Amino acid sequence: MSVGRPPGTYISDLRPSRVATVEGVIRELEPVREVETREGQRRKVRNGKLQDATGEISIALWGSEVNLAEVGDRIRIVEGWVSESRGRPQLSLGRSGKLERLGRSPSG
């Protein structure tokens, strides 16, 4: 690993069906909404966009995750799950991931 490179993966390198640790700034968050799961349960979900110097990826926050961060927050998603939604990569916390708030973006 080269000196100065942050731990984890850059957004431009994310591919579906992989676990990844990534840092970025939340640039967009939609309002919280409820959806029905395949099991017939109702769950909260909040979609948005996460950006780093290499690109942007859609994110999905589920259940109690929907209030963990706001637009302009710099976050790290540790062991997030990269899936595919509408033909494009999407990042969520999956079963074992976690979201860490690192502060506010200066351009926030």
C-alpha cells in the first residue's frame, strides 16, 4: 500500500457482490420512506449519493440506519455490501457493515 492512501477502496473501484470499506461525503439524501420487504414486513429506507475524489455511488440506509448521517457528513462505511440496483452499483451496510461519521465536509 502506498503512503498517504486512505485504508479501504475508492468508489470508482467498487463492484457488485463484494464487501468494501469506503470513505466519502454524503452529497444527497432522499426523504425516509417505508417499503414492503419480500417477507411482507414494512421497513424504513433512505437512498442517497456518496462521493469521493474518484466518483459517486448510490447508497441505501435501512431501518435504524436512516438517521445515522446527513448531507455534508464525511463518513466511512466499514465492510459495506455492494449490490446492483437499476444496472448500477449501490452500497449498503448489509448484514455486518457499520457506518462511522468522520465529521463535516469543508464544502458541506
